[in-house]
Amino acid sequence: MLLVAVSVCITLLPGCKNAQNEVLPEAEKAAKLNARVKKAVHNALAANTNAESQAWQAFLRHWPRARQYDGFAWDGALKKFRAGVTATAIIEDRYVFKIRLESTVSVDGQEVVFQQLRFHFFEVKAVRLPPKGAGHGGPVTTLQPDQKWFELKEWNQLVEANWNFSKIGITIVSNAPIPNIRAVPNL
């Protein structure tokens, strides 16, 4: 029995080594490509003076600790990358405010076209951590049903109102934080 197991391992090892030699270069190539697309998008956000990049920059200036996420995918029909960047701020330890900007990026990373800018504001009702703590499974997050999506026009109204959310129809309760809201990694 042991001899059979050793024979199987010896037979499979060269195949695994060959697969590793093929997969690793492809993974490295994909990582470099993703890094190039990410750099192109973030450079365009930093350098452009259009309304979308100005809103992105203002959001991050006002909420410098906002969590930032990005994602990229190749669109074969367009022959371009689709890119999305998101920044998330937690307000009054009760609300989540996101900015989301979608764009396309040319194959060579030289052209970034911003396409859709949206904002998402919602209230968290409760966060329950696993009984053994945040490191032992994911928290359960319950949201209030009222959510607001808006675009650049309302964003500009919010900025002009010095971040007074009531000017765009959002009421904020400032003395009722949600326990453990900052323990949720992907709000």
C-alpha cells in the first residue's frame, strides 16, 4: 500500500511542477497588468480637473480615512479595461457614505475615461459579531431600508452646504453610534 502511494506521488510530481511553471507566469503577468491599470486610474484621478476627479479628491480630503477599493476587468467587446474605484466613509459611527466612479482604460493604460460617478448613503441598523469575536467568522450587518443614491448635482449641493446632509434630504442622528460598525471590513 505504501509503495503504491509513493509511486502515485512520484508520478504526479512532475505534472504538478509543469502546471506550476505554466500558471505562475500567467499570474505574474495578470498582476503586472492589473497594477498598470490601477496606476493609470489613480494617476488620472490625481491629475484630472474634471468634475468626477474633483469630487473624488474632495471626498478623500473630507474623509481621509475612507476605505478605498478598486476592481478591474477586461471587456473584450470594447477592447478596454473596465475599472471601478470606491471609497467608503463611516459617518457618526452609524452611516455609510460611498463614492463610486466607473471608467474605461485603454490597453496601454494611456487613456482613462470616467463614465459614471455615483454616491450611496445608507444607515446601519445593527452589527452583530460572532460569539468568539471578529476573528472567528464574519459579522452580521443589518441595514435600514432607506438608502439614497445620488449623482454629481446633489454632491455639489452637499459641498456647497458645507457637508450638511439635510440639504439633500438626508437626516443624520449624531448621538446614537452603532456598536462594532468599524469591525465590518466591507461596508
